[in-house]
Amino acid sequence: MKNTSKKITSDPDKLLKKNSSLVHSDGLKVVSHVQRNLEDWVLNTIMINGYDVPFKFKRKTGYKDLTGASVNITYYPDSEKVAGFDVEVMHVVRIRKS
């Protein structure tokens, strides 16, 4: 029996061509990783070595702990209001362990 299902993968080059505001970085080391429930989602926040900005992404289920891991990420810069202040954040579109 032949398997006709296709594995869906996201190519960072294709994503970068579609959206000029995206940034892709390889081999970044995760310093901390926190997950918390947010309605029907799990909000993941990671801190990257050498960056003072949190990187955030949502998933329907929990994600493996990435603390200490080296990752490749595609993200875009954004800001969120926290206690009346604008705080810079990075919204992750794609994350993979490297």
C-alpha cells in the first residue's frame, strides 16, 4: 500500500519572500522557556541569549521544554501594551530545534 499523505513543512525562505517584515535566525540558544494557559491555547514565551526581548508563540497543546536548546526561528517584531506601556516582543511564526 502506497502512502500518499504529504508531510507539511514550512520553508523559512518561502515565508521570508511572502512577508518582508519577517526575520529568520539560526542557532540561537534558549535561556528560558515558560508556558501558560491562555483560554484554549498554550502561550509559550522564550528568552534568547543576547536578546532582551521575549519571543512568543501559541500552540493548541504544550511544547517540549526548550531551555538550553539551540533553535532556528522565524519571527517578526511587534509591541504589546503592558500596564499602559508599550513593550517590544517578537512573535514567532516558525520554530525548530537545530
